[in-house]
Amino acid sequence: MFGKQSRWFAPLAATAAVLLAASPASAAVEPDVIIPASESCKTFDLGLAAEGGNIRQIDFSNGDFFQVGTGVVLTWINMSTGKTYTVKTSGSVSKYTQNADGTWTFTATGHNGYVYFSGDRPEGPGAYQYTGRLVLTIDSPITNNVKSVDATAGKAVDICARLS
């Protein structure tokens, strides 16, 4: 289900605009995952720590599924400088729907961090914290390679720019 581990950690379903809050770099935060610069912020490795919350999956007989998350605290970390950006999420829902051509539509609502890797189209690489709605066409829920960004609504914070 995780495919590219760091990418799923970020969405924290993958995780309705309310509680974005920047935090100053204070005590060092240990990342749960470190994403190399070439696959995230180009000039620095990106760390991500997730604390608390609960994620559950709801499966449907046709293969589609939802992932529902509540109350996760995400901390993004510039691994070169130690600068952090923390998001206290109130929850998120990620819906995976298989398309007739074999691709999948990934619809994320609520608070979701998303890392676009170098091979993703058209964004990659980069990292964003979305509050609102994100719709992507992906190759599969296992690998999560982005074929297209189909829609966004709400607020998007460029994590790489914020931590530079």
C-alpha cells in the first residue's frame, strides 16, 4: 500500500482548511523518513515526522478504497539546516478509484502533504502541504507515480520554499 514510502507518509489520509501552523526550529525532530534532495527539494534532503492520529482503510468490492485519517501532526524538516514546518491536521480522506485504462484517480481532501518525485508529471520533484482538495491520476496505489495533476482547490504550501 505504501509503494513509495515517503509519499504515503505525507498524504496521511495520506493528511478542510483549518490548522496550518509554522513552528520555529527548536528541539531537533527525528524524521520517520528522509527523502533525498533529488526526489524532493532539489537543494536539501527533506525529512518528515508524523505523530499521533489514526488511519483506517475502507475497501469496496470493486477494488476501490478510502483511507481515512484523523489528528496527525506532520513535521517537515530541512535536513541541512534543521528548519521545520509543522502542520496539525484535523483529518483527511483519500479515495482511490480505478479507471478503465488501468490508471487510478487519487482524490485527497482535508490536510494532505504530498511529495512529487523526479519522474512525476508535471510537478516533480517538490513537496506541498495541501489543505482542501487534490486530484491526481496515478499509475497505481502501490507505486503512486503521478501521471497528471487534475485539480486542486484550497491552499497549497510549497514546503521546499518554506524550508529554504
